Amino acid sequence: MMLGTVRRFGVSHALRATAPRSTSARLATHLPKWEAPSTLSSLAATRSLHSSFPRLSAATAEAIVEETEPSKPAIITEFSDLAAENLVHNKIIKNIIQPDRMNLKTMTDVQSLTLNEIVKGDDILAQAKTGTGKTLAFLVPTLQNILNDPSVDMSRVGRRPGRTGPSEIRALIISPTRELAEQIAVEAKKVAFGTGLLVQTAVGGTQKRAGLAKIQQEGCHLLIGTPGRLKDILSDPWTGVSAPKLNTLILDEADRLLDQGFAPDVAEIQRLLPDPTKVDRQTLMFSATVPREVLQMVRQTLKPDFKHVNTVREDEVPTHQRVPQKVVYTRGLENSLPALLELAQNWQARRDNGEELRPFKAIAYFNSTAETKVSADAFNAIARSSEFRQSSMRNMRMLEINSRLTQALRTRSADNFRKAREGILFSSDVTARGMDFPDVTHVVQIGVPRDRETYIHRLGRTARAGKEGEGWLFMHPAESDVYRKRLGRLPLKVDTALESADADLTQTLSNDSPVGKIVSQITEGLAQCDNTTKVKSYMGQLGTATGNFNSKREAIQALNQMFVAGYNMQSPPELNPRLMQQMGLSRIDGVSVGDGTRQRREGGFSRGGDRGDRGGFSRGGDRGGFSRGGDRGGFSRGGDRGGFSRGGDRGERSGFSRGERGGFSRGGDRGDRGGFSRGGDRGDRSSRPRRSFEDSFSDDFRF
């Protein structure tokens, strides 16, 4: 590497003094300034072969690219002009501008400022925020350069792609996630339609064998993949996939690639590619930020005369500073889903009343995969109800993306949400960075995210492409300490307008009240969810809650109440003593200890009793049940009355009864013994088949 040479001969320090000075005084006032930022200027000087290393400080269509040129034609900003100037093939442009295809007319800043340079073959470091069209910025010129390659068979242009060899790869795009790689591939296939060029993917997960088979059987011109999978394919001679003719390497979301620890994989991939001194290669790096780690990769990867284009305005207010953001304190964890439904209903009611609002299109982010699934399942059940189908929200799609879904299902959900006019996408963090969904009006985060960066990137899914949006955070009051530490300086304002957020779900609510109707809908939706999914949701939230809450005791109490009062279950899942010890929960009141024997013996978790159309159990009163009194908190582990006691005379033994006299009646008269009947009038749920704890619980959650 040249960097190694520079360091070896001790030139780096001496050349820093040669950084190019600002030339803004020599430019017309209506043009952006070209200046040499300190870090990048030092980099340019270190490389020594690029005497003028400009930085575009303000994105505008009238920028010039090289200060060494006294004048330059105006930069093209309309896609149609690219075909008129014979810069890009007419087939590609038609795919972009036709109304029945991509229906795009005007280029974004990053597209107009980089396209001509990429077509010329220059190495580029492009800095642009997500949602500004970076994908097309590198796809269009890259596909055009493949078409310009005389060794590529052009006889199939205008027809369906024909078979090529797995060694015909001309361009490689490295993406940090499967979702982003699949998203890029979808766009690439749209752009390349009718050109005869083949686009393939190489990602992990359930589709990795199918992806490899397609490369082997059909061939490939443009390969898009994740670092690990690309390294596996290129390093394994048995795959037959190589890239001896590769002339373009693209690193998308370069800052994220490095942030997630992919630098070794990227370096190994480069080692597996043809020697750039023997096979000329263009390298493009697109990144939202240019931290020190990205600069190091620039030194090791790009040619000395690379161009740096920055379309992030220095005076531009970032999304997390300009988007309205609200924090809602929920009474319990079980209040988050009713609050989400109320938020959607309130927005729809305003539209019904004539307010000029865009259709409600939200992404709801959760901190665990299982919580994502149970929430999506509940809302899908609600959407199937006759009441919902007859409402003005009937066209709202309920979709889900999480890491446990197959790649095919994730891709389908992402595509459906992009196409949806209104809907809610229930998502884990797999969509938080790089994924582009148009017209998202709301981002709702359930629980305090793991760090400030995660919050900001989630929020960045809204207010894109010049549109407005809102950010909401639903959190338990016991998360207040970690909230202040992670998000305290962000402009969130407390909002108390959502009544269901403060409703006491441990009490029976009247269905005649608006809040009661919302809670009833959520209850019915959750009643149709698989019990094992609820258990996994509890376990998935256990680690997050114990880390987020002010104390582990408060976390256990909140989770237990959510499981019983929210999920309508008999008792919290039993935790293995070893797991309890590992998590520091051995001395926490309210933890249910065991190995699942009770659930297997009792045939499941759901509560019985006659509670009308909501099902469930009596909360308190002289029939036993869920008492909110006492000074110990938690759920009683003993006593001769059974049921749920929030205190009592058991001292440190508070929790769930495991003795012969307490516990849960398996049917019949509940009488005055307390507890929860497994028989009686269960309504529509009585005929639901139940799988045992052992049979239905995945190995990942058996303790």
C-alpha cells in the first residue's frame, strides 16, 4: 500500500505542510467554496500525488468539481439530459424517468455532483446523508460503465438477460446488512431492466445457498452482498465465483461498515480481488460521515487523485434536531401497544375531520425480536377484525421485519411497506440504518434504545426527501435514569395526550369509554397470539429491561405485570436458577423460579375465568386474584389461598405460589380459594389448541 510506503520513508509528517490552501476567494460568489478541511487535507498531502484535494462545502447543482479547471459546463440535474448528452444509455434513463417505472425526473445533489466523475472513472469519496439518493448515485454510472466495457456482450441489450459465467462480475457492492443489500439489488434491477445486465446478491441467512446457485447458474455482472458472505464466496474455490475482470468496487455506508467491525472482512475481500496494479479498478465510497476510521480506509483503498464530494451543508440542521419529538411515559410496559393504536386512530380521526394530513405511515421500533413479533401478530389480528375492516383505517397494512424472519419474508415486508400508502411496520433495528421507506410520517420507539446513535438512526427513517415527520418515544417511568444519560440533550417534549398510555390495565375498563375500546382491541389481538411468542417476548425484554430500568426489582415487577395484565397470562415464565444467578436476579422478589415444569404440568399459561368478551381473570376482590396491596411487591410464592398477592406475610418469599395448596385451579368453581381457573367460560379461546412449554419453546429460550 502507498500509505505504508509513505510511512516507511518518513514523508507523511513533512508533507502535511503542503496541504492546499483555500481558493474560495478566486471563485465567483454564487459558487460554493472549495476548501481543504484539516483532516482531509492532511490525507491528501500524505498521499502526495493529489495536489488539489477539494471539499464541496455546500451542495448545489452549479458546483465545479476541480479547482484546477478555470471553467466547466453546468452540472446536469435532470436524468433525461444524461441520455441527451450520451452519458447514460437510453434504456437506463427510461427505466428511471418513465411513470410506470421509477418515475424520477430531477437528480439529487449527490447524484448530480458525482455521476459525471464516476462515469469518467474517478475514485470518489461521497459524503451524503441517508435518504438523499446515494444508491442511484453509484448504481447509474456503475451500470453505465459496465455497458461501456467492450468485453461485455452487448448483444442482449433490450432483451432478457442471458446466461453468463460466474467469473463475469464487473462491479461489486459491499453493504453492511442483508436488508440494505437486498434494497440496493431491487433498485439495481429496476435501473438495469432491459439492458441485459445481470444483478445478483450474496447475503447470509436462509437465502445464501439460493443466491450462490443463481450466480453459478445464471452468471453475474453486478454483485451486491454483505462482507461475511462475499468473503466466504470469493475465498472458497469450490463456489466457482471469482472476479478476474472486476473494474469497480463500491463501499456503501462506509462508516457503518467500519462501525460494525467489518474492516477485516473488507480488507480480505480486497485481497481476493484482482491486483489493482494489474487490473485497473475504480473504487467508490459513500458515507454519511467521515470519521477517522473511514479516512484510514480511504488511504488504503482509493487512488491518490480521488475526488471528495460533500453534500452535507455545514449549516444544515440534522434530522434529530429539527423533527418534532415527543416522549410518552406509560403507566406500565403493557400500555405501549394501546398507546400506539390510539396514536394511529387519533391521526386518522383528524384526517376524517378534514385536516390535510398525509396517511398514517409509521415504523414502530422494539428492542427485542420477540417483542416485535408479538406486537405485529396482535395488530394483524386487530386488522382482521370486522370492526377494523369497517373503519376508515381498513386500508392500513400491518407488516413486520425482524432478524428471525427469512430473507425472502423480510424483503417482501420491506417492499410491501414501501408500496403501502398507509400502515405500520413493526421492526427491530435491522431497518434502522440505510433502509429507505418513502412517506413515513411517524417513528415510534418502544422503550429507551440502547444508545443515542440508535435513537437518531431510527428517527432518520422519517422526514426524508423533503417531507415532514414526527418522532415518538414510549417509555416506562422507571427508565428515567438511562433516558437522561442516553437521550437527555435531545429535544424531546413530554406528551400526555394519549389517554391509554396512563390507563390502569390491572383493572377492568368499560368498553363504553374510548380508552376501554382501545384496550379491548389490543386484548383481543393479543389473545390470538401464540403463547410461546409471548413467553419469548418476556424473555427477550428481560435483558433489556434489567439494563434500562432504575433497578432490577422494578424491571421484574414491570415485566410480570405486562405478562399478566397485558398479555393476559396466568403467571410469568419460570427462570432457571442458573440464569437468575448470571443475570443477578437471585435475590430479586417476584422472579418465578423453575425450569418450565409448572407450565408443562398445567398445559400452558393463559388465564381462565369468565371475563366476558375480554377473557381472563378477576383482578382483586374477595375471590382472590391480582391484589395490588401489600408492601413487598411482586407475586406471592406461597400462602394457602393461591392467586397473586402483591405482598402479604411471606416476607422474602414473595412471588408465585408453587405449593400444593396454592397455584391455579384447573377448572370448575373458583370459589373463595383464589387463584385462576383454567376452565369455565373462555369464549372463542376455549377451543384453541395448546402446545406444551417443552414442545413449543425454542432451544434458544429453554433454561
